[in-house]
Amino acid sequence: MLTKSGRNLEEVIKKAIDDHVIKNSEYEEIIDLAHGDGKIDAHERVLLQELNDLISNKSVRRITG
């Protein structure tokens, strides 16, 4: 089941993937969204892992800001 927080998280992560760059403040926003309801569900976990993988392989660059 896709939760509201999961949908919000998905939108923010998709924007970062489309831009190929994520600001530190955006990354923190993503983490806050994931923890917002007090539980990271399976869908959110997958999204966070995908984002972290893209950052690790430099498909998405993490920048200051």
C-alpha cells in the first residue's frame, strides 16, 4: 500500500533524479519526509535506497545548498 508520505517522498526523489543533482537541504527534506510519520515503510525504503545508489554511482550529484 502506497502511503501519502510515500507519494510525497517519491515526488521529491523523482525531481532530484530528473535534475541529476540534489542539494543537501533537499536531501535533509527527503530524510525528514521519510521519518515524518514515525515509520519508514517498504516503499519508502526502496525509494531511499534507489536515491542513495544513484548518489553513490554519481548519477545524481549531491551539492551544498
